[in-house]
Amino acid sequence: MASLPTESPSVHASGWQWPRLRARTVLGLFVLFLGIGLWNGLTVFLTILGNGGSIPVLEPFVWEITGALGVWVVLPILHTTVLNAPGPRVGWARFLGIHVVGFVLFTTLHMVAMVPPRYPLYALLGLGHYDYGDLSFRIPMEAQKDLIAYSVGGVLWGLLIAWRERQARAVREATLESELREARLQALTGQLHPHFLFNALNTISAVMYEDLARTDRLLSDLGGLLRASLERQEATWTLAEERAHAERFIALLAARFGERVTVRWDVAPGMEGARVPCFALQALVENAVKHNQDRREPLEVRIRARADGASVLLEVEDTGRGFGESSPAKGPGVGLAHLERILALLHGGRARLERGQGPEGGARVSLWLPREVAA
């Protein structure tokens, strides 16, 4: 039964894609191919009459309708091959291998679907006994016709899939742009919140007359945070850039909370060039501190980054109250749900966020990202 890429194909765990069948599309293609069969049948009938021959009027219609509907039956094979090898960019070996196997199945099953129904149809319509002819000639003839149909159909289907992917990509990019703008605005709102500015500026003023160099560094860190939120346009940057941004935020936390908050980094060698979502680590550190700032016990936040197979694993773990306890924290900030939406828009199902518990009972947030390295 036929199919058309009107919705996302199903993907097997091995990565092989299978088309999804929709009743409305299947019925529409049935009507289309039935019309093609009727048109071709009339053309053959008129051609025979024009050449001075004679033939029962129903006979060419039986030939062409069964041939056209036979193609309709095996269209999922063509759809599957185009989904899994839409062009040579997947590799010539894969591209040619899939399409050679797909064409052999296509033409074989087409003949199986086309020829057997003609025997009962001939008997039912009073056309006598049906004789398909010498297979040594018929099979190459049908394979030649099927090669043309397979090639043309594959090209058209590939163009349709590429067009739909471009449309879907345009929608995703538009949505991503909106989400990223919201993320930047939320981050900026959090930094410009009166309590944040009051605490940051109060902290800076407290050390201004004691350590002028430190005051200058804190003002520079605050300016860097605001500048990044306002000026950053890309969806991702390197882990080194994200760390530099997060450390500006951490410096202000350290100036405010002193030894009550400690942040430790554990970044595996070679990970600095990995691309990560902008402000992700800063947002996770902010959440860890915000949801534990009322506690008297010292808070340790641990940030880890390492390769995990084909993924980059980022973890932010704290020694606070964890996800199991209610938090009195309120106010703006980039929440985990928003970060999950960003991951889904950036990487689809290739990225995920998990909430867990650290060894001391605190919160642990783990991000698995596709391993993409900055050029």
C-alpha cells in the first residue's frame, strides 16, 4: 500500500527510517494511479485501433490498470529507499547499495502484484485465457519500464522530502530564534532584577575602599554578564566561552556569599572546543544557588564536562536540598523546562536533560549534547 512523506517517518533504534502510512494519502494515491491506468488503457486502445488492429475494449484497460495499481502497491519500497538514501551525501556505497536492493524488490514485487490478478479478471470479464508471454522477454521489458518509474519517482520523492525538510527547518529556526530571544531576555531580566543589582552593587561597594583591584574586576564581570546577554546572537558557543561567562557570574556570587558558596570545575582535557547552548551552565549554577540561598550550611556546586561516547556530558551538582524538598526561591531566571525546550529545538532527540540526586542528597542536572566541535 502506498505512502507519502506527509508526516515524520518512524525511526528504528538502529537508525533505519520507515514511512508512516496515512489513510487519506493512501486513498488519494490509489485514485491517482487508477486514473493513470485508465488514461494509459485508453491510449493503448486508441493506438491499436489507429494501427488498424482490433482488440476487446476492456483488455488494454486490464493491462494498464493492473500495472498502475501494482506500482501503487510497491510505492512504500521506493519511499523507504529515498528516506534512507535520499542522495549520495550519505555515501556512495550506502546510496547505491540501498537503491539497487530497493529497485530489485520494487520491480519483482510489482510484477507479482500486477500479473496474477489478470488471470481471474480475464475470466470474470469474459476475455478468455490470459497469457503473459515468454518470461525471458517480459521480465526485462517490465524491469526497463520499472527502472524509469523508479528513477523518476525517486527523484520527485527526494525533492519533496527535501522541500518538506527545508520547510520544517525554517519553522524550527523561527521558533528557535524566538526561544533564544526569550532566553536572552529572561537572563537579562534576572541580572537587571532590583534584588540582583542591589546585591551585586552592594557587594562591590563593600569592597571598593578595601580592594580597588577587586572592585574593578567585579565591575568588569558584571559588565561582561550584561554585554553577553545583550549582544550574543548565536544559539551555541564553545564550552570555553560558556565557562568564561559562568565564571563572571560565579565571581559575583563569591564576592557576595564568601565561603558559603564554593564552585568546583572538572573539565576533561580537549573539551574546551565543544559547542554548548549559551548560558546553560550559568543558568544551572544560578538555580543551584537560588534554591539554597536560605540555608546556613555551606553550598558546594560542582561543574563537570566530559565526553560520553558520541555525546558531551555536562553535569551541575550541588550539596543543597535537592529536588525532593520544596524551595522558597522565587523570581525570574532561566528554568530547567526552558532549557529543555532549547535543547529540543537545537538538537531534537539527540540531546536530553535529566534531573537526579547527588551523593549528599543535593540536586544534579545532567545534559547530554551531540559532540559538535567549533571550527
